[in-house]
Amino acid sequence: MISLAGRDILHSWGKYAFTGLGLGLLIGVTLSMAGIYRGMVDDGKALLANSGADLWVVQRDTLGPYAEPSSLRDDVYRGLLGLPGVARAANVTYLTMQARQGERDVRVMVVGIQPGEPGEPRYLIAGRQIERTHYEAVADASTGFQLGARVRIRRHDYTVVGLTRRMVSASGDPMVFIPLRDAQEAQFLKDNDAIVNERARVLANPALNRPGIPGLAETLSRSQETSRMVNAVLVQIAPGWAADEVAETIRRWKRLQAYTVPQMEEILIAKLIATSARQIAVFLMILAVVSAAIVSFIIYTMTLGKLREIAVLKLIGARNRTIAGMILQEALGLGLIGFLVGKTVATLWAPYFPKYVLLEPGDAARGFVAVMVICALASTLAIRTALRVDPATAIGG
Amino acid sequence: MSAALPNQATTTPAIEVSGLRKRYGAGDTAVDALKGVDLTVQPGEVIGLIGPSGSGKSTLLKCLGAVTEPTAGRIALSGETVYDGGWRNLDPRALRRDRIGFVFQAPYLIPFLDVTDNVALPLLLAGRSNRGARQRARELLAALDVEHRAQAAVAQLSGGEQQRVAIARALANQPPIILADEPTAPLDSERALAVVRILNRMAQQYQTAIIVVTHDEKIIPTFKRLYHIRDGRTYEEAGEGREFG
């Protein structure tokens, strides 16, 4: 038996191609939305993996450093180094802000690191790691910064000495790594007017500016102008130790919060991007319903245009399943064209998204099955209409 | 009611209809479209079925074509009773597919199939192989002088060619009977007569009985036998059987 659906599609391929193109763009948007979600999850995992840490030690009762603010004294890491099972520990700071290169502003996450310690970017695609204690930076390539570029962060200019990739915050902002001291200053340093104002307040306060204790006011003012705080301490576990065990020790003895990699993944994926994920899920459902409605309408309209032929087919003895099969195959054919177009356009336009879009083969396979199921369901209305066609309508009278 | 004419062939009729009735609706609103139709057509014979609008022509055609179930009566095809108050355990769809051919006022070819596949379609629906069906289609197209258009799309054919392809399709399964519903209506005199000539030739060649429902004054004189249908009843008369052209 010849394929009636195949012949019909070939006969009016232009109509099918354009319809499939339109449907494909819709499917492309759907796949891209799934890709955006996967990209967010992958960004989170990359953020954790690239930090090189086994444990994140943060302020107690917080979900820091990514999901909530966290502040620790910058000497906490020394105490951690003395605990059994801790091989390395290093301070880090995180601050999302605008970095300026020339006339261009880029939203970045500035990460303060100790060179050579956990938290340093693990892979460079160009240049070198930070070697000086001040005013050098390693930037994620997606910032658009070039090697040797001068980037202004707060009041200082930094020279980009290295480029890395896939180092972005949970919200997709590219990272710029600078020395810890500079980062602390950038994060906590007040502006000049505020410092002058604070000095005046201290001097005007008789409790702080005591004639009997010379130098007290100046010492107080200086202490307020610098910061000894960091957001987290990244810990690497010694070989043979379990992360959970060391984390429990830190919680118990240091009165700090310590998260393992799975716990941090849970925080990033289930908490930090949960709302975005739900938003995308709702949008995907809406797109699925819209796609189903469009396919249903298209197939129904195409079937209405063939009622006379369907009546003739029934009159000359075509079985109901032959006619239903023709309509179903056309719907599935449309879905196939739409999926191929959608997958192609989603792949082509993915690099142009400002955030990472991860198109997983598994999602594509699931999307293909969903498209086919939607098309099959969408064809039922047209099939029902076709099967109700009276073959007598092919005969006059 | 019909009356048998002298010299009518004595072979088994291709179609034999007796006391066929069709009632639409029920109760006070019931309409008797057919009130006891009798009709006999021999193999290889082409008869005309004429009558005014609303006389029951289309209803009779639908009943004979197993599209509409009659209310009462008997229909026999090639001596086998297929309807006798019911379809005798026969599937009307299979009956249409295997034993009845249809030619319509407009050709109603399937536009997305080429000429050969249009003719082969009834055979394919009946389960014949692609190769066998196409071979048979080509034979029929040759018999109808449209073999040169075998690979053409339907839209590329003239009206006359399309009607010939439609006749070939009707003949594909070698049905004992073809029902032609005003097959010459959209054609001019020359082409209309050409179609009737083809129908006669095919009826002779394949020993198929053909019932032509028509209003067309141009072709009515060409039938040797005519059935008039009025108020749901048939009246048989001898036609002029005028030679073509």
C-alpha cells in the first residue's frame, strides 16, 4: 500500500515546509527554554566543580556564600587548618558588581582569592594565574575582556593577566578573580566622603575621643576603614577522609556551617534556581499547550480541505484505519519537520544567549517524544471529523 | 413498475433489484424516497437512469452503491443476493471496494496521487501488491487512451482526461457493476459523447454493467434501455440506442 500521507506531504510540500518551519520555531523556543534551565543547573555545578573545594565553610545559620550573605573573620581558616582531615583551606569573597573597561560596563561576580589556594580558577585558556598581591585579574572569557586589558573595579584598575571559561555565578554573571586583599577592599571599603564623615563622628563622640587616652579615636577610625571579613572558607579534604565527617567536626567545634558538594548542589539547584526552574516549567507547559493547539488547528484545517477526497476514499472502500492513519501520519510528519527545524534553530541560536544554554541529547529525545505525542493527540479532532464524513457526500443529490 | 422488454438477454444479470424501498425518517415526517424499485442490468450493458430532481435517482444510486441501507427489497450482484432486508453479513465497505465501481459528476481524483496511483488505489485498498496494481492500472489507462499521462499529476490533465482516469479507477477491481452519477454534466457535447462511447466500449470489453444517472439531453438518445424514475418508482422503456457521432 502506498503512503497516502507521504504523497500528500510531497504534493503540498511547500505548505508543509512553511507550517513545519513555524511549528519548528515554536519547538526551538521550547528546547531553548529547557536548555536555559539545564544551563543554569550546569553553571551551578561548574561553579562548585571549578572552585576546587570539598567543603564550603560559612557563617552559621546561613546558606552562604552563593544563596545567602555570609561573613567570617579572615583568620578562621587558620583554625580550620588545624582540624583533622583538612588538607587546605583558603578565604574567598564574592561580590556581584559592575566592572568597567573603557566605556563598557560588564556585570560580573568579583571573586577574591588567595593565589595558589582553593578558589583559584583551575583551568586557563590564555595567560597565567594571578602572581602579584595587587591589581591583577583573571577573567572569564564571556566578560569579553582581553589579555592585558585594564579593568576598573571600584577605585582601582586591574590588569587582566589570564582568561578562564565556564566560571560564572549561579545567576550566570561571569567571574573576575582578583587578589583577596583587593577584593576585601572592594567589598567593604567606604568611599572617601564616608570615611571623613565617620572620622568626624568618632572625634565628636566624647566616649571615643577621650583626652586621657590619646590615639584611641585615630585607632578606632583606622579599624573602621579596613575589613578583615571574608564570605567563606574553601576547604580541601585530606586523602582518606570523608567530607561529611570533616564537615560535622567543623560544625561542632568551630560553630560554623560547613556544606559538602552534594549539599551545596542542593542549595544551588533546589533553592537558588528553584523559582526560575518553576517559571521555566510553567512556560514549557504553556508552550506545549500552544503547540498542541497550533498542530491541532493546522491538521484540522488540512483535513477540512480534503473532505471530498476522504469521502471518495471511503466510497471506494478505504478502511477507517487507512484514513485515520493518513491523518495521524501527516500530523506526525509535521511534528517531525517541526522537531528537526526546532532542534536546528535551537542549536544555532544557543550561543547568542547571554547565559549558557545546554541542549542535552536526553532533553532532545524527550522533546521529540513529547512532540510526537502532542501531534498524535492533536490529530484526534481531525481524525474524528474525517471518520464522520459520509461517503454518500461523494455522490450528488 | 418495470415491465420486461422482449429480446432481453437471459444470462445471469449483473445486477437485479426488486421491490427496493427506502424510507427516510419515521412517523408523520417519514418520506418514502423509493417505493418499490425493480431494475435489471445485464453484463456488458449500459443503461440510462433518468428522472426529475427529487425523484429518487440519487437515493437509488446510494442504495445500489451500498452507501445507504435500503428499508426493504432485494439486490443481487451477478446472481448473488447481497441485500435482502439486510446486507447478508456483507460489509458494505468491502462490497463497494470489490464489486462496485463509481464514476462521479466531477472526476474526484485524489489530487496528491499521480494518474497511475489514482487508478491503482482501489486495488491497493483491496490488498493487491503495488506491482500488480500498477500493472493493472497501466492496462486500463492504455485501454482508455491515457497511458501517456500515467505519471502526470491530476492537475495537469484536461477535464476529459480526468474523467477517463476516473472511469479507469472505477474499472480497476473488475466490478460487475459501475454506477455513474451524471458523468457528462460538466462536458460539452463532443466530450460528453466521447465519455459515453468509452463507457459502452468498457462495458463490452470488461462485461461490466453500467448504470448512468443523467439529465444530459445530449446522451439520453444513446442508451438502448432507459429507466425513468418518478415518485420513487422505475419505469423501463426502450431507448433509441442511437449511434455516436
